[in-house]
Amino acid sequence: MSSEVTIMRWDPYIFRQGEDFDTFWKNYANEPSRRFLFVLGRGYDPRALSVLDKIVGFGGEVDIWLLAFDNGFQDSELRIQLTLENVQKLEALVGASKIREIEVPLGRSGQGNATSRNVRQALRAAGSLDVYTDVVADISAMPRMVALTAVASLLHELDKMSVDGPDVNLHVTTAESVSADIGAARGTLRDDVTNVIGFTGQLDSESTDQIPRVWFPVLGEQQGIRLSRIRDKLNPDEICPVIPFPTREPRRGDEIIREHRQLLFEEFQVEPGNILRASEYNPFEAYKQIFAAMDRYRRALSELGGCKAFVSPLSSKLLSVGALLACYDHKYGAIAGDRMSVGVLYVETADYSDPVIDSGTEYQLSSMWLRGDWER
């Protein structure tokens, strides 16, 4: 879609968190006309069923697509045990007959965007979405590339379907804890850089190789290796690091900058004025901040042949979804003038270590309503 004026799709938006999450879903799930499809990850994370448990408790009738990822490595006994416990809890919660397990092979080093491609193919082959009023992608127990691909693929499929078919709602939910995500993500990284399928930014296109590349790495803790690998692959002309602010931990953004100071300012030669801030609390506000920054470069460089924009989601899952939406809206939304190519680049974890689980870790349930009834 083109437009005389650039219009951000998710402004205004509907986002619910904490007590507001409970209030919204208690009313919404009880509407008798609702038929829900939940897309979940088959994982070990103790937060995996937190959202579903709430919504079923509020009266929602659900079917389940359970994404079962396989990275080709043998899981540890602890991970196998925790995953099995979650599956058993899921069966007790909704009944085994409501669950469809969907195999998703994860890519390995040298296989490019195999993970993202496999997720999209698995979702397309899983069944019809038009029999539901609402699709809920709960990303609490999904690896980052699986989660972002699931969100982008479901959003695009439902957008296309609504042109001449039913207008199905899409929600993205998660039980978010930054500290728990750090503890769960320990492991060895793949050697290569991958992308969300459909969001390459024409990185390897020789015909557009001379177009400037602007990189927006969305920073989190312990991301030095990923940053170096993506930068070496991308060779950006401009780098605009995005730090979480405001945050629940008042100095988190400053600590992230301090941790990566040498890499950012000495090796990458980042200008301090290029650092952007995006809300950790609200992924839609982060989306607006990142979208606007990308659009400033698009407009400023349009008469010089344009630019390409790349995002690397290295922070919390909510912030990562916000960054993905900024790219999605630039690719498919109402953009005045020429579009730019957009890419979502990442380095996947190849093999996970046993998670560090703290039963006392606090987390918040969050819900993003991406499409459907509210847009009418």
C-alpha cells in the first residue's frame, strides 16, 4: 500500500500488561462468539503456560498448535524433564485432543535462514486460520527467531486473508522477565548471520550493493559476539544503537552501554548522538520510536538513491516484537514516497546450556493486539 502521507499502522494501539491484562482478557475470553487458536512453543521455560492458564481460567475455548523445535542436538536430561512437565500440564489444562504438535526443524550453521523458512512453512501447512475468530501467538517459550517469524508470518497471512475473507484477530502475548530470558538463553551461537524470512534487506544483492546501509541494533545484555558477527556481515554505513529506556531497572540502559562501550565506540566508531532510546515497558512505543528513526533516514536519503535499514533484535522479546513491527510497517504499510528495503538480522543459538531457573523470578503478562476488530 502506498500513501500520500506516511501513516503508522499501530498508532493508536491496544496493549495490556499486569492487572490490565487480566481485566482485558477476563472480558474478552468470555465473549461467546470467540474461538481461539493458541500458537505455543514446546519448551522447558516455566513461563510457557502462564498466559494460556489465565485465558482458559477466564473461560476461553482454545485449540493449540504446539511448535516442537528440533535443533538436531540431544537435549540435556533437565531440559527434557522440564519440557515434558510443560507438555503434561498443557494436556491437563486443555485436553490432548485440542493439541496439534507441529515439527519445526531449526537451522544449523551454514543453512542461512532455514529456521525462519521452516517456521513459516510449518505454520502454512498446519491448517486453516479462517475457522477462528482469534489467533494468539504466545512467544513465552519460543526461541527468538521462531517467535519473530511466527509473528510476522501469522500477521501477513491474516492481512492477506482479510482482503476477501474473514478478518481474524491476532494477539501476541508473553510472560516477560528480562532476567529469566538471560538465564534461559545461555549456550553456543551459530557461526552465521540469519534473517527473518521476507526481511533480508537485499543484503546480498549485488545490484543494490552501493545503497547505504543503516543498522539499528536493539541492545540487551551479553550481546558482544552477536553484534560483532552481524556488523562484520552487514558492513553498515551508519549505526544507530537502540537501548531500552525507560526500563524497570532504572540504570539498565546505561549498564548495557557500559558493557559494550569498547565495541560500540572504539571498534564500531558509533557517534554518541546516534544512540536511540525505546521503551522497555511498551513494545508499541518502541515500534513508533524505531519506525520514526528509520523513516528519517529514508526521507533524508531518498533523493540520493535511498538507503536500506536493518534491525537486530538483541533485547527483550517485547522490544524485539516492537522492532519487527517497525520493519513490517515499512515493508507493507502506508508509506509516502519510495520504500526502502528492510532486514531483520540475528545470530541464533546453536545449542542451549541448561537454563538457570529462579522460581522466585517475577514476570509480567503482556498482550499486544496486532490486527482485527480494533482496526475497523
